[in-house]
Amino acid sequence: MFEGQARIGVDVGGTFTDAVLEVGDRRFTSKVLTTPRDPEQGCMQCIEEMLRHAGLGPDAVGVIVHGTTLATNSIIERKGATTSLLTTEGFRDTLQMGTEGRPDQYDINVTQPEPLVPRRRRITVEERLNSRGEVLVPLTTGKLDAVLPILDAAGTESLAIAFLHSYANPVHERLAREHLSRCRPDWSVSLSCEVSPEFREFERFSTTCANAYVRPLMERYLTAFAAQLRQRGFVCPLLLMLSSGGLTTVEIAKAFPVRLVESGPAGGAIFAQGIAAAHGIEKAVSFDMGGTTAKICLIDDTRAQTSRRFEVARVYRFRRDSGLPLRIPVIEMVEIGAGGGSIAGIDALGRIAVGPQSAGSDPGPACYGRGGRRATVTDANLVMGRIDPEGFAGGRMALTTRDAQDALMADVGQPMSVSLETAAFGVTEIVCENMATAVRVHAIESGKNVDDRTLIAFGGAAPLHACQLARKLGIRRIIVPRHAGVGSAVGFLRAPISYEVVRTFHQRVDAFEAEAVNTVIRDMEDEAKGYVRMAAGPAALSIRRQAYMRYQGQGHEIAVDVPNGRFDASAGAGLQALFDEEYRAVFGRDIGTVAAAEVVAWRVTAGTAPFPDPFSGPFSGPARADASRGAAPAPISRPVLDPAFESPVACAVHDRETLESGFSVSGPAILAEDETSTVVDVRFEAAVLPGGDVELRQRAP
């Protein structure tokens, strides 16, 4: 698929828009400031810049893969559509009550996230199904007509329909959509039986409301972006990155935009998976730090952790049950407000605080010279000498050191009565400690260790902080891949075209109904394959099945891989054995001798094979598209504040693009490139590996 044609990946972040173009054995990259009012403008700027330097026209492009934070940001910033919820009579307050989980059990003043749909726009209708999907109270068009004036009075633009037990039988939800769409054709309508057909009403209701909330915005954006591409002469497919790590079409993304909330970070996780596989790394920590946020993901056996539950817009950093739950297939990671643009200051206790607020791209950090006056992490790195003010973003964006110095002293140095250098170092220490805390908590919640892992650092800011973070976590090995500054965009081009279908269908393994399960899974496979075929055409597809299982009486389940093919009457015993084995791997023991297992939900994933990495030639940055590597020039030197010393020290700065395999250097040193720079502190040694990735190892004390 797309053989011999150029392929483009574009990642819109909160601060920067990153892009990569691959054609044959050449790779071109671009990084520009995000244009938040019209994100497609930044995308087109990147695409046209790369094509110009590659000497290609739009007709040479075989596919464009896109990921965006637009859906996430609209939820966090509460800038979505005016959304109403239509639900079963008696369940109006499900969104408000939640699961009664609390981020802090002993805080009597705990703050809970506000639902996206306020109570005045949560409307009920008389209807009812039981847990088997049998109709107890019928829904009629007359009942729907009665609620229309209420929905109109609420100013409804987008409608979420979520009835009790609709995962077992969607008949009432589909009737409601058919009738209401006929009466109000301008409304955008989302059904829970399609968005999240699983039990647990709170998560299903919340996910459906989130989908409805962002759907009109995403439909407008994707329509505008696709139209701009057509106007510029592009006829290739536009694919969207899903939070699960697969690709899908624009049409599916418009219908289910909630599945895009982690599309950019998912691309980064795919990128890190490929790096782990290339270097035979069994245990890794993916560390993706951009201009607005940092994303942490654990990778085992070259596969990132996945989940069906994700929280967005958390009120308390690092704490579960403090955000809006979304029940969608997602690569499991922790995301915190710790990026280059994270704002630094002094809190009420007189301590340095960094994030989660960000300067973004407009106005950006103080050193950007675009009107920003608040100190940020980027300002601190510039003052410490880690960033070259003339070489930032390949020299296309000059930074103003004086503005960074003034902001740091005003926001941190003067309030704490410390020097400029101490203020800058303090900001980087706090942001790294915030990230280290997030990694530790995430690892503990996953029952895993951190100090025996390799840190894979990418994103525009991660290589600047990798050594500092690794020391806090006790990690001794770091990999900084080639093209780290645009890692998520590269990951888009490695992702398979895939789609996941999850459906609640309860089965006890000691009373397993094989034919009923076969029917459900066949329908799920047909649905998943249908979505994939829309983008992949006749390409060969693989199928992966999982059962979400627990012992009877337990409240939560774990995922168990199950074989393909039809189940027979003996399948229950096989599922019990598979579950016992997986349970032992997670918890160290099983209780299969005293408790039978049950399946609460099934997951089917259909997809193509991941796209291989064809890159083997020299790096081709946009400013030096045809540059020859040749002999590495002598490094320059500039003063850099290394925490091991009390004052700045002379640091060798090497142009990473010119370094051949086998090159090594001991810290302090900097390996500079267009999109980022790798800081090698005095405790580490760096070496260029075959293929161009950089390995950093901490020296023995």
C-alpha cells in the first residue's frame, strides 16, 4: 500500500505542529508554531515547506496521516458544542454521581470535575430495557415529541443519547436518533450503543457526551483541512491517528472524534515501540515531552500498555478519579502539564511551581519575543545555555535571551532572592521532579518497576531533560532516536490501519454458550473489518481477540488474549486456564480452584500490518535537503550550566546530523539538531549507534 509514493505525517500539538515526509530512502522534517485559531494553516505550512525542499508536488504524495490535540483541548478548555443528554427516566444525575470514587478519600473539600453537560440540559424520557436487552417500557415517537421543546429550549446543537442497557439492545437509541434527526436535521447526534457499547453507565454516558461535545468542532475542522488539501492539488487519502494506535478515515473520525483525544501521544508510543524493537529493548519507558505536555508510557516486549479507560481534564494531577472518564480503546499513558512552554512561578508556600498552565504558541515563552511575559521551562533552558538562541528550530526562529532572563528573575529569582542561574536550574529541577513523580505513580499503579528500564526520549523538549529525569528515576540507559523532535509524526507513518470493537456480552465459563458468543464475535469482526476496509481497501487483515475476564464476585477485569476461530462446547475450560495464567502474571497467584471466571466484555481488533521503517539513507532536514554527511566538523563550545558544577562550564556542542556511527563523547556535551538538542550531562557518556540513534549510559560513580 502506497509503495513508491511519498508519505506525510502531521502532528498538531499545543505549541508546535510537527511534520515528516518520507520518500524512498529520504526523510524531510518541519516544525512550526501551531496556529490555534486555524490549526490547518500550520499543517499546510509544514506540508508545503517539506514538498518544496524535496522537489515534489502534491501528486507525488500517496497518503497523509494526521493527529491533533484539538478534541482534547476543546474538552479541557470547555470550548465544545452546546450539548444535551437524552437518557432513561430516573438516570438524569448519573453524570453527576459518577462511581462515588474520589481522588482523595479524606479531603472533605475535594473538587470533582464538572460534567460536560449541565443538569439543565440533561433530559429524560420514559423507556426501559433490562440487562438482557428485553424491552420493559417501550419508547414511542410521541414520548420523543414531548421532549423536543425542552431540548430546543436548552439550545441544543449536539445531542448525546444514552439509555440504560442499550449495549445489550440498541433499538431504543436508534429509534430516538431516527425520529429526532428527522425533526431536527441540523443536530449532531451520538449514540452510546455506537460510541461505547459497554456496561457501567457512568463511563458510557460520559464517553458519549464527550463525543457529542467535540463532534461538531471536529467535523468542521476535518472538513476544512480536507478541503484545503483538495484545493492545493492533493488527491491522496487523509487518515487520522486513533488513541488506540491505529489509523482510520476522516469519515470515521468525524463520527467518533472521542477516539482521537490521545492521537498525538499515541503516535509517540508507536514511535517508541519501533525504537524498542530495533534495539531489542524488552522494558522501556517512553518519554515524550513537547511544548505543552509530557507523556509517559510503559513498553514491555516492544508493546505499549493499552487500556479501555482514560481520564481527560483531571482536576488533580497524577490522581485517578479526578477527571472525566472516557471508555475508549487507548494506549495507556500518563500525561501531565510539563512541557517547554509550562509556566513557572512561586506558589503560596514560596516554592517553585511549574505548570500545568502553558504559554502555548501564542504568545509562547518570553524568549519567543511574541509578547509572552511569564517565565517558562524553555526560558530556563535558554538561560542555562542548553538551547542556542540563534539555532532554535533550525535557525528559523531566533530567541531573545534578555527577555528570558527578565522573566525568570521577575517570576522566580527575585521572589526567592536567588541568582538567575539558580532560578533557571530550579525550574528545570521542579519540572523533572514532576515528571519523575508521574512515572513512579504510573509504574506503581501498573505493578511495574522503573529502574530496570531504558528511557526512550523524544519530542522537542525531552532530550534536553532526559539525563536529569533518568537520574531521578535510577535509570542508567537512554535512547534518543533520530528525528526525536518530530517523533510522534514519524510514529504516525509506522502505525497500522486498524479499528477496535469492544462489546459487553457476559458469559460464565462454567456455563459457556459457544454459539451465542460466536455470533457476537462474528458481528464484531464484520464491523471492525468494515471500518478498516474503508481505508485499507483489499489489503490483508489480521484479527486479534481479547476477553475481559474476572473471577465471579470481583468488580474489575483484566484483558486475556484468546485464539481466533470458532468456540466449541469445551471453550469454557480453555478460557478459565488462559485467565488463571494471566491472573498469576499480574497478581502473583490465582484462585481458580475456588472461583470460576467470567467474561464481561469482548474486544476484536482488525488491522493491517504496521508500516515498516524504510529509512536507511542520510537525514534530510528542510534547510539542508541535499547535504552530504561527510566528515564531522570540529565542535563549537559554549558555556552551559551543569548541575554538577557551581557555575557554567565550557561545553562541546556537536552537530548531530554530521555524526557517524561509532562516534562517542563524554559529558558535558550537547548534540544539536534542528528540532531539538540532546544534553549529555557530566555523569553520562553518549554514543551514536548504527542507524543514527544516540545511546546515553550513566557512568559508574
